[in-house]
Amino acid sequence: MKRKVEVFVAGCAVCEPVVELVNEMAADHCDVIVYDIAEQCDTEECVLKVKDYGVSQVPAIAVDGKLLDCCANVEKTKEDLIKAGIVE
């Protein structure tokens, strides 16, 4: 059974090593798809995936339709900024 590996990037120097790592490590039974959200996320498919998976920063990786734990729940909040002391 093929596994679907989706990598969300922004076409930057920080993201490229992650794409290389995924491509290096992905087994033959994996289909790797890279979405450059800076370039191609104007398609409905890409926009829906970003929303459905909860991608809030890049690079992010989803396997078989589920965002990896290391890529989830990293939303920046007002509370984070208040704790950092940058808000009056």
C-alpha cells in the first residue's frame, strides 16, 4: 500500500533541507508531494489541505492525510506575544 507524504514549504533555504530529507528517507512505497505555498497555494486543493491539516507554519509534513505531531499545534497567539513582553 502506497503512503502519501505531503510536504508544505515556502520555497526558502529553511525548507529545502526538509524536502531533501523527506526525499532521501521516503521508501519506495511512498508518494512524496511537495506544495510550495508561496508559489502554488492558489489552487483550491492546496488551500483546503492547509486548512484541513492545520498547517500554521512551514516546513510541515503530513503522512496519509495527518499532520505529523512535530508540525502541529504551533500557532502563534496573542498570549505568546504578551508573555514575551512585546505588548503594552
